[in-house]
Amino acid sequence: MATGLKELTPRSENYSQWYNDLVIKADLAENSAVRGCMVIKPYGYAIWEKIQAELDRMFKETGHQNAYFPLLIPKSFMCREAEHVEGFAKECAVVTHYRLKNDPDGKGVIVDPDAELEEELIIRPTSETIIWNTYKGWINSYRDLPILCNQWANVLRWEMRTRLFLRTAEFLWQEGHTAHATSEEAMAEAVKMLNVYANFAENFMAIPVIKGVKSANERFAGAIETFCIEALMQDGKALQAGTSHFLGQNFAKAFDVKFITKENTQDYVWATSWGVSTRLMGALIMTHSDDNGLVLPPKLAPYQVVIVPIYKNAEQQAAIAEKVSGIMEKLRNAGISVKFDNNDTKKPGWKFAEYELKGVPVRLAMGMRDMENNTIEVFRRDTLVKETMPLEGIEAHIKQLLDDIQANIFKKAFDYRTSVTRNVDSYDEFKVEIEKGGFLMCHWDGTPETEEKIKTETKATIRCIPLDGDKTPGKCMVTGKPSAQRVVFARNY
């Protein structure tokens, strides 16, 4: 790096510190005055907006509409579904009063003891309860179904140990909540949205994922079945990148949401919920980035190309700027997002380091010699390779280069995951291999007791029971009992 201020702790030295350094120094986010909460800075939020825009488009293409539901949930709603309240009870923030007043002792403000709420309100940890209470007024007959709603929102879950993007008390996400007339329709919806997430992860984030089903121990509180996509970070730890839940009729029964069927009988509505969060930002960083900074997939980069002029005086600066304006027009007409950094308060070397740190996929540099030769220097962030190219046809070259970078960083992540995914058949071997990281494909007898024993003794969890892949039966590595198929174990974030 060109400046010591931007140096990162090497991944090999301290991966956790490298991650924290990168989030801060690349201007993605910072800790806030509220413990456990973060400020997402403009560059970080620009990436999140790209994620949000693509997912929103995909949701709408599958028939979903956006809505918005209240931040505050009556405490009594949380009590309606027993598993749900048990799953979230320890994470809930509770509003008890509705007013402050001046401290009589002159020490600022205090909670007004006379302003206690009749019923406490919960800041949403998730919205199933408030939404299903609402759906009760929307649904009377099968003609009102399906309801396909999504909301973009924030949620709050108290966290003891926080890390920017990966685990914060407040985070941003989307949560889909759908209502259906049959179990089959709801299950198909849950699987469909799992596939939407997997498609987005692989084709936009360039992150290979395993699609699977969660074990009963890892299932969403209140769900009948939880589907997930699991990604692997560069340090060999897993990260759950998205979940989709088949909720059965649990929430419909809790909130008495019934409908008249085509057969003129009454039944409870069938439900799903599904979501991804700003945790995807952490996945993006830890899957692709290196010791020089971020490596962003072109499809999600705030700008795909940055152009840096190199000049000695104002006359040269003006000449290059005029030349660059034509290049920018060609690139934008080709659908490429581009930034021209003509700021004369920073030197080219500083800019090179800055954009490398921020993961801009392609950097172009133009000096007076390039002007004379009708060429431009092209630097690709993923391989750190640069070459001089003729300006003729530059837009077609850059477009192809961006496609190559997108494919290359996916392949790099896929090849790494393949290299650290292995079958393990004995528990003794498992205890050794889990220390090395990666995905371990193992037979498990299907009992929560065996799963809990493995987690307690090794800190590894079942990430998912894969939907695809080897379905060959075997014997549990711990108990020797029959196992239907191999499952994915890993340590995780």
C-alpha cells in the first residue's frame, strides 16, 4: 500500500483483526455511541444499496410486493407462539414508558414514573407476530390468498459480543412473510426463495453456497422447517448467508387466521418467512478480500471503474479531463458505472492505494504519454495485474474484463471451498480435522443429543443437511447408528 495509514493486519497474522481493520479503513462502517450498534458509512451503504436493489428486483419478479409493518410489537403478541417467544425472549429490547421529564435534581432527564405503558412494547427482533396479527384482517377466503409481502426494515436483538456487519444489536434486513391456502404452496414458496437467495449469492456476490435444511436444534424458532444457504469464509469458518422458513400453520393458529376454502370449509392459513441481512456485507468482505483491501464483485461495486489522471500542471490536467470525458461517455453507454477522480489535492499514488483498498474492480490511469499514444493503463483489482491498452474499443474490453473478474473471484472462492471440504468418518478424525477449518461432510444419527455432544466438545455445528450431493447412507461417526446421508459440519460465525 502507498500509505502506512491504510495498512491492514495480514490475514495470516490475525484474521479477525484484518477484518476489523478492513471494515474501518475502507470506510464501510464504524461503531456507534450505542453499544453493539454500528454506523454504516456512505461507501458501505452504497454496497448495501446494490445488494438491496438486486434482491428487490428478484423478489418482485417472483410476484412479491413491499409493505411496512410497525417497529413496536405488543408484548402479548410474543406470547402467542411458544417456540417463537422462547427463541427470542433473551434478545428482546422492551419499551416500558412513553415519556421523559426533567430530573428534579437538575441532572438531565429521567424516565417519568407516571408514564408507564399499560402493556410493554417489544422492539421487533423479527416481525412474524405483528404481521400475522395484521393478516387476520386481510384474509377471509381462498380468494385472498396468496399474500406475498416483503419488508425492508431494521431489527434489534441484544448481542453480548458484536462485530461490525456480522453480529450487531441493530441490523438492516429484508423479511418476506407469505400466506398460502395449502401446505404444498407454502413449502414451494420456501424452496423458491431459498433458490432466489442461492442465485443471488452465486451470480451477484460471487459466493458459492450449499443449499440445505437446518437440523431441529438449529431451526428458526416457530418454524416447521428451515432452509438455508451456507457459505465458507477464507479462514475456514462457515457463515449462514440466508434462511427461508416453512412455518406451517403455527402462526395462523396463534393469531386465529382462518380462511374459507374452495370446498367451503374452514382452515388455518399456511405460512413462510425468509430473510437476509447486512450480514451479507461481512460475507462479501471475508470471501473475496485480501491483504491489500476489499475485492468487490463488479455486479455489486458502487462504481465498477475509476479513472485517475496523471499530470504535472493545470494545462495537462485540463487536456486529460477533456479526453477522459469521451471515455466515460463510452463506458456509461455500455452500462458501466465509472468515476473520474480529478481531485487535485491527492497524488495519483495515494488514489491508487485508496481504490485498491476499496476494492474498485478496474482502475484506469491516463498520463500525457497515454494521451499522445491514444492508450490507457488498465489495472484489475482481483489479480493486481496492469497492462496498457489502446483506447479504441476500450468499452468492449472493459465490459469483458468486468465479466472476467466476476467469474474469476467466484472460481477462486469455489476452488478454495472445494480444497477444504472433505469427508470424515470417525469422531477422532473429526476432532483433528475441525481444527483445520472448512466443511466436514460427516454421517450423523439424526438425534439432537449427538448433535449437542459434538457442539459442546468441538464447537462445531451442523450447518445444514444438503439438498443436493451425496445421499449415500452410512453410520454416525459418533454413535455408529444408521445415518441417512452426510451432513455439513463447521465452526461458524
